[in-house]
Amino acid sequence: MTNLKKVKRIAKDIRKAFEEIDKKYTGHTGGDLGGHCGRASVQLYLACRRVGIKIGINKGEGHMFNTYRDRIIDITATQFGVRRKVFVRKIPKKIGKLPSYHRTCCTYDTAKSAIDVYDDRLDINRDKRVVLKYIGE
């Protein structure tokens, strides 16, 4: 299995975990995962690192998502009306073709640096407990 396929599989599992988190802890049932982008991006980053795959955590206009090589991986893009639960697309040469929420304004080198941005909204330990159920650790 290629690393991109592994990242996609892990992303699907993290997405399922955050659907549970959204329903259980916020009472939402719509499943668009609005407001969870920072925490979900951090958990995808950490899960990939655990299996030796380095991905990025990126911040666009009011949104966080991940990148792997030349791909955008976004497990909360549904909040913007995207239908695919795990949105993956090649980063175009002309960045202007991307919606503003996917135009990277900064990339975080570590999960901690990304967490610091959203420190008042993060419950990383709770998220990690739920995520671990879904990724089989």
C-alpha cells in the first residue's frame, strides 16, 4: 500500500472519530464537522507520524487542513459544502484556483505549534482517546 493510500485510510478513520466527537460532545448531528478543523488536523498529523508518515498541518483563511507531498488532505471540508468526507486533491500550480480556505498562509512544523493557535478550543486528550478507538491502537 502506498503512503498516500495509508494517509487516506487513516484520514477516513479520523473523520469517523470526529463524527462521534461532534455528536457526543457538541450534540451536532449534521456531520459537517464545522469548528473541528484544527483539532482534526492535529489528530491526523499525530496518527500519520505514529506510522512513520510525515504530513503537514496548514492554515488557510479561517481553516486548518493537512498536506501530504503535493496533495491537500481535508477531513472537515464538508463544512464548506464539499460532499466527500475525506477531500483529497492535488495542489494546483496556480494557487488562485484554490478556495481561500485552502490557500496556505502558514504551515506548522509540529502539532504543538498548531495546537497553540487553537489552545482555548482544544481537548487533545479527549480527541486522542476517541481517535485511538478508530485507528485500532
